[in-house]
Amino acid sequence: MKLWLAAFILSLLFLGIGIGYYATKLYDKSIAKGFFTTLLAIIIPFCLFMGFIYLYGLYNHGNPLQFKW
């Protein structure tokens, strides 16, 4: 597996963890804001990863990203 791909996935993981940590702080103030922020911690990294897969496929002329171990 390529090192830049592993670094990108780990950075998305840490982004989700950071947003989730902020969400736990918001739960003390408002449960609705904390819940919404928790959903964002799941949705934002997932959408960024899917967008990356799509753009990488366009860059490789339609060939999808293949994980080779």
C-alpha cells in the first residue's frame, strides 16, 4: 500500500476524532448541537474519502483505486 494513502486515511481518522472530541464538549451546552456535531464527525471524513476516491479515479482515466497488499 502506498504511504501517502495510509497517511491520508489516518488524517481523516484524526479529523473525525477531533470533531468528535469537540462534540463531547458541546453535549454539556446542548444535546442537539452535540448530536449534530457527532454526525458531522462521521459524515465529513467519509465524504472527503469518497470524493478522493472519485477524483483519483478520474485522474487515472477511470481506473479505480486498488488496494494492493
